[in-house]
Amino acid sequence: MDYYKRSAVSTVPNASALRIGIIGLSAGKGWAVKTHYPSILQLSSQFQLTALYDKNIQTALDTIQKLKLSNATAFPTLEGFAASTNVDMIVISIQAAYHFDVLLPLLEYSKKNPNLKYLFVEWALGRSVEEAETIYKAAADRGLQTIISLQGRKSPYIYRAKELVSQGYIGDINSIEVSANGGWYGYERPLKSPSYIYEFGNGVDLITTTFGHTIDMLQFVTSSYFSKINAMVFNNIPEQELIGDHGVRTGKKAKKTAPDHLLFQGSLINGNVPVSCHFKGGKPTKKFTKNFIIDIHGTKGDIKLEGDAGFAEISNLVLYYSGIRANDLPIANGYEVYDSSKEITEVYHLKNYNAVVGNIFRLYQSIADFHFNTKQIPNFPTQFIMQGFSFQGFPTLMDALILQRLIDNVHRSSISGVTMDVTNISNFP
Amino acid sequence: MDYYKRSAVSTVPNASALRIGIIGLSAGKGWAVKTHYPSILQLSSQFQLTALYDKNIQTALDTIQKLKLSNATAFPTLEGFAASTNVDMIVISIQAAYHFDVLLPLLEYSKKNPNLKYLFVEWALGRSVEEAETIYKAAADRGLQTIISLQGRKSPYIYRAKELVSQGYIGDINSIEVSANGGWYGYERPLKSPSYIYEFGNGVDLITTTFGHTIDMLQFVTSSYFSKINAMVFNNIPEQELIGDHGVRTGKKAKKTAPDHLLFQGSLINGNVPVSCHFKGGKPTKKFTKNFIIDIHGTKGDIKLEGDAGFAEISNLVLYYSGIRANDLPIANGYEVYDSSKEITEVYHLKNYNAVVGNIFRLYQSIADFHFNTKQIPNFPTQFIMQGFSFQGFPTLMDALILQRLIDNVHRSSISGVTMDVTNISNFP
């Protein structure tokens, strides 16, 4: 089948839907009800919510009632939830800081559910590379196919950029510049904003989130990991002013230990391409620059991706392309002859694309494609594989672990002042 | 006097003009006749060409005749030229690769000329930090006031940016991004282009020229040196295709050892400001980006400098400013109250400004200002001083040496893979 296009199979599956048990879905608030829930709802022939875990069972029962999840059961214990045979796929949509404590027992208990095939975890995978390694290994030992919400790979703009690059529309990549503004790590913060996102080490900050998602998208587009990197992490704003509702100044301040700036530079393994990245917190200054820019310069053309926030994985973007496709120029005496009629320009923008839901929705589509196709593959791999840089499929805990290793090297480089060789971080034994 | 404005003194000096002996001026071709000569000509009440050195005396005589330099004498020996008492200022406009071999004997011979006060040398000062140190020391021992052509400091756009920063128009600087394209270090080069600019180690390349001038301007604007830096130097294009006249392909290739990319990141001493710089060679790709960009983000506003080439010291630029001047907002309950009427926008562009001549011309103006003012200062300093970050004056060999030390650290960082502490490179014993 042509993996570049949506498959016909997934939209009309000839089998029963994948049964989902979810942790972190609440009808009242949060990320899951805004993203996972509408995605599952729109793919109701492929996915069905059958189990919810919440140690406060009333929360789970309320969610079932409010969202009319008529096929779902509420579980007050992790053990009961994990052991339920009415679940094919578990979705974890909780803070990264709790991943380790929840996932390890969950994976152990889940051995009682022979139907369980998939584990879907939110990025970041744990709080550190050590936690990520342990979680990854436990999931691999349990024999689950994993999914990580590095959903930027599913952004239509990222996908299109990857197509242009892989099909030779910009020739060889020559250099790359990235600039992103993660606005909230600045001089002020809302009084009601949870403090954990301003504390370093919770798996959600400028490095893990803004940088992590962005660099994952960049590697995906270029189909290359890095060979060497240098990073400088800054916390130049150790105290933030607390702002009340309607912008009222409270006169109070709060400590910030999370970084507000990251300088990152390095070279890609493929082509030794120089890449420089500037990730800033602080006030978004949109006067003369966009808050998200990726410039990819090639020998035959350029791609520019632009967005309004340093969170491209949940942003609507614009893609600009201009260039001449490799091998499209006529050859005379062994040389390409420039022909302006071969020059192409493309501006790609989906005006009403809701990237917050849309990219997660496309991730669920990929899972459905994978599941309803692989059922027909006789030699289904016993060892599940990572996505790497394939167009098809979805990012897995292996992809997440590679990214956590890169982030770990970012901090090591910043602390030690040494340029790190990261050529081998994508290797698995 | 107000050094921010042009002084009245310099335009009508009450003394005889400074007598200039020059090396490297040729009526036929080259940099000096396009820049030094018209600058001197336009300031004829302050400067007069009185001596030319060329070991081929006919070249010097031809130049005197063609340019109608009626007061100038041609010298065939460096010794005679250096000893001529009819010279107050020596201008060296030759390749940096020859600085060391010319300047050391010149300075020695010049002891026979008690009138000599000024030595003006083209950037870069020599081929390496070691040569620069030696030349600087010899000039200092000789007691000369030196001038280096880091003329970007005289660009009206750089000057205006420095004014805006120093007068609080962008508050505190928060972060800086620099991107420049030194077009010619690319996949092709003109057949008739001299090969020395593609060979590493001649004091004229992407690092010395594009980076050197640009980072000097940036330090000048921010009034800060760097505390730490990391750099990665690339030569990804080791062979260039030779292009004949009218773009004819010759089918020949030539070796390139000079770098084609530099990634540079670091923090300023003042405010620990993160700075990221991307200097690329290769094909200029102006589709979606300018070939020269400096973005300075502050807590109260932003400055953007844009140009068409990665050689801002010889380019006409555009300056964009938007922000609120520090202390311009009304205060209530101890807090600034936002008032949109205080927000200012400025676009500064001199449509017909010829930056190639103009910035050198302004450098000569500064020398005249200095000379015709200092003559009236009773306690003229016996030890001449460097410009540093003063608005007034002109960059000196001390400023050049600090820059050569930074460039040396760029190479050391790239080779060793270590982030360098450069806090002390601006110190002199």
C-alpha cells in the first residue's frame, strides 16, 4: 500500500474497534478531553473508550456520565484497570512527573490482560533519560507496541516539508536555522498557572517541550539525527511576577528554576549540515520576527516554516517553498542548464486547521492504519519497531528515548561546556 | 564637546591638514582607490596625500599622475617612505597576509620620522592572533595612535542602534540572534577571483571578515564583550566550480580550504545575554530570508537590522525599532502602567547611502575630530587609548587585537569542542 496517503482500510475497518483504557481523561478540564477524546470520537469505528482509571472513582464516573461513554467502566485501582481484559490499548495522559510511578506498576499488573497490545504515552517520557530508559525497557519486556505523542510529526506542514526534502525539491540540505519563542517562561506568569511548569526537573519546560518537540520535527523532516551538539541553558529570570485575572498585578513574585533560554548548535549526521537553534522564553516579541521559524536552505531551494508560537506541535503553521527539483534541469555538456520555468513556489496553509486536536487525531489515524493493516500481515514482527524517519507509522517510546538522550546531552553540554558526540544515541542493543 | 554630533572644528580646522603616506593605493584597481582616496578627497582641508610607497615605483608614479596628487612623492623603498618627515599618518591598505612583513620593518624605519603620529591599518590585523599581538606591541612601543578599519562601527545604522540601546529604548537586552550570508564561500567561484581568499589562513575569510566585522558591530552596539563562546567551523564545500566571464562554466574545479559555515553561540558579559549566530557561505538564498539580520530583543522593545549581504560594514542597511523607552511609562502603586501612546516605531534607512565609501569616510572624519581637538588638549595622553565602546573616536589596533583574540577562541573552540571562557580577552597588562 501507499503509506504516503490515508489508507481506505482504516476508515472502514473490517473488525471491531480497538478498546481503549485511559488514565487522565476528565470531562471537566485538561489536555485529554480536548485532544484524545475528540480524536477517539471522530474515529469511533476504530476506537472505543472502555475503561477509565482514577483513584477518586467519582471523577471517573462523572466523566463517563458527562461524556456519555456508555461502554466504559470506571476503575479505582491501577491493578484492576491494568488487568481488565476489555482493553486493547492503554492511553496515559498525565503529567510526565508521574509517568515513572504509574507506568512501572501498570505494566506489571497488565500481564493479566492478554489482549493488551498498545501503550500510548504523552511526551515527555518521564522526567529524565534514566526514567525514560526504565519505562521503555519495561514496555518492551511486556511486548507492547508503544506510541508517544510527539505529534508534531503528524503536522501536515512537517509532513509536507519532509516530502519536499525527501523528493529532492531543495537538493542537498546546506544549512538550517531554527528560532522559537516559548512565551510563558518569561518575566510574568499567571497567578493561577500551576507552579510545576516553572520548576526544573518535571519533564515539562523550554528544553523538554519547546526544544524537544521542535528538534524531533526537524530530525523527522531531514531524516537525520545529530552527530555533535553544543548547548547553553540559561535561567536569566529566576523570579517571575505573578499576574492575577484580567492582568491585575498582585505585587507578588515567585521563584522560577526552569530555563528561559536555550542556545543549541550542531551538525546533522547526514551531510554534516550545520544547524543553529535559538529558543527563548520571556516576552513574545512579534514586532519583527515570528515566534516560530525553521529555515531549511538547500542547494536547489529553500523551505521556511512559520508559526505564531514556539509550540509547533500544537500550532497551525505556514510552509513556504521555493526551488528547483533535483534532476529537473536539462543537461548540456555535462552541466545543468538553468531554466527559470522549472522554478516552483509553494505556499501551504490550511486556514482553519486546528493543530491542537488535528495532530493528535492524525496520530490516532496512524495507529488505526497500523492495527487494521498489520492484522493481515502474516509475519507480524514479534519485536515491535520504532518509527525512526518513516513516513508511515507513529513515534514510539524508542523514538522518545532517543529524544530524551539528546535532551540529556543538551544539559550535559551546558553544564560541562563541552561539545557532545551524539552520533550513537539512536543505537539500540 | 558633544561627541555624538559632528564637530564644527573638523570641517574648518584652524591648522594645516594631516599629511598621509599610503601603501596600497593604486589608481587602476583595488580597495584603497574606491574608499580611502574619495574619503581623503572629500576631507581635503583635513587630509592630504603626501607619500606613496610601491616597490615598483612606476606604479606609484602612475597613481600620482592619474589621481593628480600634486603634493605626493613616490617612494620605491619602505625605508625612505617610513623615514619621510613629510608624513603625519601612515595608511596601510594591503592584504592582511602581508601586514606582518611590511609593518614590523616600517615601524622600525619610521623612528626617523618624528612627525609620525597615526597608523591606520586595514582589518584584519595580520593573519593570526600572534601576528596581531606582535604588530600591536610594535605600534604601541613606537607611540603611535592607531586606527583599524573596523568601519562597521561608523555605519549610521550601527551607531543609531547603539544610541537606542544605550538610551534605554529597548529596556534590558534579553536575547540576540544574528544571521549572515557570506555569499562567495560557496559552490562556485569566478575563475578570475584571486585564490588567496579561498585559502584558509590569509586573514580574509568567513570567520575573519563576515564574522569578525559583524561581531565587532554587535559588541559595539551592546557595549559588551562575551563571557563564554562555543563555535563550530565547517568546510563542507572543499571544492568549488570555476565560473568564467558571463557565467560560462569552465568544467574546472579548485580546492577551497577556507570555511563556508560558522555556528557561534555565547553569552555577553553584560546581563548574561544569550547570543546565537549563524554565518553561512554557499549560494545566497534570498527567497525567504535576508542575507544579513541582527535581531536584538529587549524587555521594552526590539531592534532589527537588515541588509542584503553578510558584509554589513560595507552594506546599506535598514534599522527597525519598536518599543517603549525605559522610564517613559507612568507609575501607579509602584508599577508601570502600560500606555500605548508611549510606544514608538522607527524605520531608519538612508536610501542613497554608499556604505562602501561612507563608513570609511566617517572613520576619517573621526580621526580629524580627534586630531584637531586633541591638539588643544594640554595633557595629551602619552599612552594612546582604544575606542572600546565609546561613541566618539575610532577603533584602534587594541580593538582589533581583542577581536583577533575572539577569533582565535572561535577556532580553538571548534577544534577542541570546548566552550571557551573569553571574559578576559579584552584585558591589557
